[in-house]
Amino acid sequence: MTEQIKLSRVEPRLEELSYPVTRDDAAMELSDVTVLLADGEENLGALVSEVGSDSFSSATDLFEELQNVMPIEAVGEPGQSDGDA
């Protein structure tokens, strides 16, 4: 079953992984997670597989790398939030 999460819940979801973790292991563990974006959706495991680093020591490290591969449409118009506090 595919898990769906809002963009604002990505970092807390990453915190559920055991660190340190490799890019491939994280991508595999998150392959069933769909991130709901402002304009569409993306598979979190696929996004993780696109990051530049091979391993991560924390959820923060992985989340920062994900920011570089997220589509620009992920957050909608500049200055808007996804409405989930």
C-alpha cells in the first residue's frame, strides 16, 4: 500500500529511517511513499535516488539534499505554504 504525505511531512518521515543510511537503502525504504505537492505528486524514493550524496548521517542531511531535486512546482507560488502547519 502506498503511503501519501504532504510536503511538510517529508522531514519527519525521513527521521523514521535508521542513520547512517545509504542513498540506495533510503530510496528503497521510501519507494512506497508519495509526496503530495502543490502541483502534482512525486515518489519520495525516486527523488532520494536522484540526490548527489551516497550516504547520510541524519534526516536533516537527506532533507537538505532533497531540496535540490524537488521540482520547482513542489511548493507552488513563492511565499505560499502548503497550508499544513
